[in-house]
Amino acid sequence: MQQLATRQPPLSISARIGHLLCLRRLLEDLQGPGLLLPEDIPRADHYLPRPLPAEDDALLQRQLRAIDDVRSNALLLLRATGLRIGELVDLPADCLHRLGDGDGGAEQWALRVPLGKLHSERWIPVDRDTRAVVARMLALGPAGRGYLLPRPPGRAQLGRNLRRALTAACQAAGCSGRYVPHQLRHTCATGWLRRGMSLPAVMKLLGHTTPEMTMLYIEVTQTDLQQQFLRASLHSPHELSAPLPPARAESLAEALRSALLILDASRTQTQSKLLDAFRRRILRLINAAQKLNAS
């Protein structure tokens, strides 16, 4: 077993597992079970697609909107709703449903996902942009046999066409990596969590049955941790009940730096000239507080 693990050039995990299974069978035939234990066999590598980096995500969405055909809009729908590619292929043409009006008279719409991988139906809330994507898909190409997407001969061919369309869009957009449609589902789930959605809600929208599977889908970066920590600190009941310390210039500068960190975390998700101007103003206030502290 040590020779298999240290062999040069190294063996793959699957090759090592194959050798060890043959060895276990030989030992069992000679001596009986118990000479080679289950923990002696290494675990096979299990890779899950990761979310797209924020820069590549923005580049890809911009490129898909510029292409504006049925497949690019289908990929935008995949990114916005976190559907599995098999669920996207099987979406009916009448998948959008109005659920009524919410608070303030805002319309509430949802995407009905029919029976899929887990044999359960679910409803995914959608905004105006997602509804526009669905309407554009219906306008660009006639639905095939009651489905939202035109279906070529063979259901699997439509999935392959979407994968090729995503690869071409990534190359045209100048993305740093080559991605697969399932990574758009991971990216959508991570975006929901970063915008403040709870883990149980993300689990329901993805159609998972356990939170452990949902945790494998989302990515929590150091920036996410810093932002959540600052939010928790600003709303800590202990700090709110404690008496406020005397105002000092250095504490003011520190508070402004915390606000700047929160603003920078927001700017990674939304590019806005107003946010840039707000950031420059906070920097000027920090400089003024530092000068006041020095004096």
C-alpha cells in the first residue's frame, strides 16, 4: 500500500482503489476477511463546480445580453433562478405565474418548476428582469411541443447545445476560466446568500432536501465574513445596551473605516457612480478625523 501511494509517476486515486480492491479479494480468498480494512482504501476524489468569480460573472452576463438569442437568454434564466439544466430543458412555455400583489401593490410572480430530479414541484420567485428574459425567449423562438425551449431531436442534444453556447460566450467575454452550466446554479445560490437570504430559503429554492447539500453549493469568502461580522457588530444587543464611550477622533475614524469596508463590499456587487462619490467623501472625512486626532 505504501508503494502504491509513493509510486512515481504517481497513480491516480481510482487506479489505487482498483489495485487495493484486487488485493483485498486475493487476501480474502487466501486467509479470509479482515486483513484489508475499509479505511485502508482511500476516498475517491469528489469535485463540485464552484461559483463564478464576480468579475467573470459580470462579464458573462453582459456578453449573454449582447448575444440575445434563445440559448443566451436560457443561460441568463439559469443564472437568475438556480435551475438545474435538466429542469431548464423541461420548463413548460407557461412556467410564469402571477401570485397576486404584495405589500405596496407590487406584483408577485413565480416560476413553476415541474417534477424533476427529486420528484417534487417548487416555485421560484422572479423579478421583472427575469420575467423579461422569459418573454424574450418566447419572442425569439417558438416553443417546441409546449416547452419553453425549442427542442431539437433528442432531449440530451439541447443540453449539449447550451453547454457549447456557454463555452463560446465565456471565450467571447474574456472570462478567466471555462465554465459549465451547473456553475451558474452555484453562482445564483451564493448570490442569494450574500444578499441576505437565509440558508433554509436557499435550500428550498434550489430544491435540496438537506442543508448539507446546500452548504456544498455556496461559497463564503473572507469579504463575506468581514461584511457579516460588521453587520453583527453594529446590531449587537450587548453593545446597544452598554453606555456609549466619550466621542474621540480616533473612534470616529475607526467608525468611518468600518463604513468604508461595508461600502467596498457593496461595490463588488454593484457598480455605481454614486457609490464611488460616496466612497471619496468617506475618505475625506477619514483624513479630517486623522488630522483632528493629530492636533
